[in-house]
Amino acid sequence: MKNAYLPIVVTALSLSLAACGDRAWWSNNDEPTLSSAQIAKLIPTRVQQRESWAKDIHDISKQFGIPQSKDNICSIIAVVDQESNFIADPQVAGLGAKAVKEVEERLDEKFTEKLGEKIGGTVAGYFQDVLKNQPSPENNYLSQMRKVKTERELDELYREIFAYMAKHYHVSALTGAAKLVGQDIGEKLNPITTLGSMQVHISYAKANKRQGGNMAALRSDLYTQYGGLYYGIHRLMMYPADYDRAIYRFADYNSGMYSSRNAAFQKMLNLVADLKLDLDGDLLLYTKDGSERAQKSQSEMALIHLFALEKVLITPRQIRADLKKEKEKKFEETATYQEIVRLYQEKTGKAPMYAIMPEVVISGPKLSRDYNTNWFATRVNGRYDTCMQRAKRLKL
């Protein structure tokens, strides 16, 4: 199961991908481009200020060098509509209660894991006291948290809480404790890690910042119409993949870059080695902050065993180096990827699979229940089809 708030492992990509020959989108570039007025006609009529949204979509995609073709534009529209119904700072049903529950369930665990047991216990106890008694027992932060309706409101409340802690908490006996209280701890504990109209993960936005400023400024930018679209369009479109169906890019948007391609790689590995690996699209193991773990994944161990059995001259060290490219297009050029393709073709006589739907369950405090990537991608794809049909009716 993947948590909706775990950082996505990202690779900062140049905005000059188009000049390098690899397309950063999967559309037919021979199609005519749409004006902002035409884009507005593709946005659902229930959306207020369609012209404003359309202009931002047009300008941002143009800035990235993405052709404003109907399939590119409809893919963007579909994701925005699915994630927020074109609301820059969307309300989340029951957000306050879910946030309180998340804090109470994970507080000690997060402090212990991130900061160390001694400091964690001390700071965590103080944090709990602040939540229950500040700024006053009658109007404490926990009661305020229960009343929030939007992500921005909850985010701003967290900033206020940790600003209070940074101002009032002093423990000279613990080295670095005072430094740890503030924005760093705020980022570690803040349950709002996917933000804005396209629900972009804060770690992705940080890796691809469009302007200066601290994390508070970045979060505020994501809650604006333009900022939410900027980072969302970048996340959705600005990486090359040879998908023949839009639904796989939508799946990647939910479960991580190249998850659809990597899940297909895992399925080919299963068929070659007669295994039943999870088809989650993750070939390595990662920590909660997105760093690679030294521990070998099932996929990595299966590759080491298979290549030894088949007497393939690819060492465990080389396998590891190749798998580190799993979030990049060039993973397809590695010896490990190419060898699995060869063995699959040799065993089955079929053409290699490039992409399948990843089997990933997503959970998190903003969700009413667990969902899987197929559910998300299918819903987005339905909106995409509706947009394309509208474009056809309007003869765009």
C-alpha cells in the first residue's frame, strides 16, 4: 500500500526535452494547437471563470513547450477536474476530523523515526501540550483543527502552531532541539503534503520550484490557480514516455513516474522467472522521505537470482545501478531492462509489454477510504474521453 502523503521520488527534468528528440508528451504533434478561447470551451460549463483557467493552461503549456493539441489539453483538464473540480483551494469533506485523527495516530511514530527517540519523546510531548492548551484551553489548536474545511486553512494553522513552538520552546540540554522545532518539524508532521487544484506533492514542487522563497511561500503558491496548474502540468506532462494510451500517464500521476512501465517490467519478470511479484511499479525500496533503501526489493532479488540461473553477465552491482534509473526514461536503455525484454521474447514469442496498470492502493487522511490506481486512472480517463468528444463536436 502506498500512502497518499509519502513523497514521490522525482527526477528534475529539463524543460528543453522537446529539443532533445524525446517527447515530453504522448500526443500527435501534427494536430492544430488551440487558443485559450478554444480551451475554455473544453472546460466543463459548471466551472466558474473558465476563461481564466483556460488562459493559465494555455500560457503554462506554452511556457513548457507542450503543444496545445486537444489530447494534451484534455489530459490536463481531466486531471484538474478529477482532483479539484477546478477549485484552486478545494474543500475536503471531514478534513478537520481526519487531520486530528492523523496527528493523534502518527505523532509519536513520526517524531521517533525522524528525530530520534530521545528528542522525539520530548518534543512530541510538548507538541501535544501545545495542541491541547494553546493559544488558550478554550480555543486550543485541536479544536481549531477540527473546524478547518480546506487544505490551505489546515496548512496555515500548522504554520501558526509551529511558529508558536519555535518561539516558546527552549531546551538547551538537548543539542539541536530548538533548531528542530519550527519549519523542519512542521514539514515532517504536516499531513497536507499534496496541495492545490492538481494535488501535487510538496516534494515534487520543491524539486521544481518556479520562484524563490521558503516552504511557506511554496505552499501558498500551490494554493493559487496559476501555481497549482504550473506544478500539476509539469508533473503530468514533463517527462517522456512511449505510452500508447492516455490512461497510463494518468496512472503514473497517481502512483509515480513510470509506474505503468515499471509494472509491465515486473510482469515480464514474473513470466520469465515464474514468480508472483507485486506489480506496484516500484523496483527499489524507499524510505518515507523518498530516499533509496539499502535493503533489496523483491524485484531486485528476483533479478539477481534469475541472471545467475541464466548465466547472464550482469552483476548485482550493475542491477542495482540500473534499477536506480527506474524513474527515468533511460531505464529502458539499461542492460537489465533489455535482458528481461530478450528473455521474455525468447520464452513467450510475444512482443514485450511496455505498460500495464500498476496495482497500487493509495491511502491517506484526506481519503474517505482506500482507493487503487486503476480507480483513479479510469476516472480521469473517463473525463478525458468526455473532453475529447466535446472537442470533436465543436470541431476543434
